[in-house]
Amino acid sequence: MSFINITFTFRRNTIVLVLKMKKAIFLDRDGVINLEKKDYVKSIKEFQIIDNVPKAIATLKEKGFLVIVITNQSAINRKLLTVELLNKIHNHLQKILKDNNTSIDYFYFCPHRPDEKCKCRKPSPGMILKAAQEHNIDMNQSFMIGDSLTDIQAAKKAGCEGILLNQNQTLLEIVTEKLK
């Protein structure tokens, strides 16, 4: 368990604020949580959750991890998907998870196309670093699970472990193995 000590001194009075740092699991979305589509998931109908994902997420939360989705969604800037529809898809996922007594804590997405050269699109670590800063995350106790080399590169650049989900693996298998 990691802590941050912040000390304030005001005219002979000292206040010490101790913040407990949190551990997190960063999850890529397409190919890890739901079936990936080559032409992008553009509707709730196209969003198909992978078997046992709710159980994997519930297991992570039971072990005290924040569960944060980190996803490239260039379909937005390609004008194939709106931010509003992306939010509806994520709300649909949350409903499925709620029906299984679990949830995602936070969603971060990059709307940019690769040619826009932004700092948030994986393999850049921007989304992970933003989440870590906003939620006081200890990167040494955290890891990223993704199905692409860009996910692993983003994790490494952000200072956490990256775990590559192979085509013959499920999220639940990786979570079970990692938490042994």
C-alpha cells in the first residue's frame, strides 16, 4: 500500500494530510471487453460483450482495484460515431455490468485519428497518465490489459505493467492468473 504525505505549516500549526494511493487496472475496450469490429463499434447493437467479462471485472473490484477503460475511438473524428453515442454504448455496458453486480469506475477515450498525432491516443500514455493523476493511482501497483502492442507500449510509457491479451485468452483467465 502506498501513501503520499503532504505537510502544510501555518504559523506554528502543522497539518499532515496522508492520501492513500489507489491501485488500478486499465482495460482496453475493443477486443478485451467486447468483440472488436474491423469497421468500429458504432451502435449499441454492434456492441457485444465477451463472455465472463463481468466476472473478471467483479473479481478485480473485489481485490480493491479501480477499473478504468482506456480506449482509442477514432470513429468519432472519422465522423462514424458521436461522443453522445459512445456514451450511450458505455452506459449500455454499465447496465450489463450492474446486472452482474459490478461496474467500470471510469472511462477515458481518445477521439483522434492516428494522423492527428495527439498525446492521448495509444501508444502515447496520455489517457493513462490523466487517469492516474485524477484518481491518485500508484502506477507500481497497477497494470494495463490490452489486445494490441499499442496498449502495452502506452502502459510502459506510463510506468505500469502491460499485459497482452492473446487471441486464445479471456480477460477472466488473465485476471485469475495475475491475482494468484
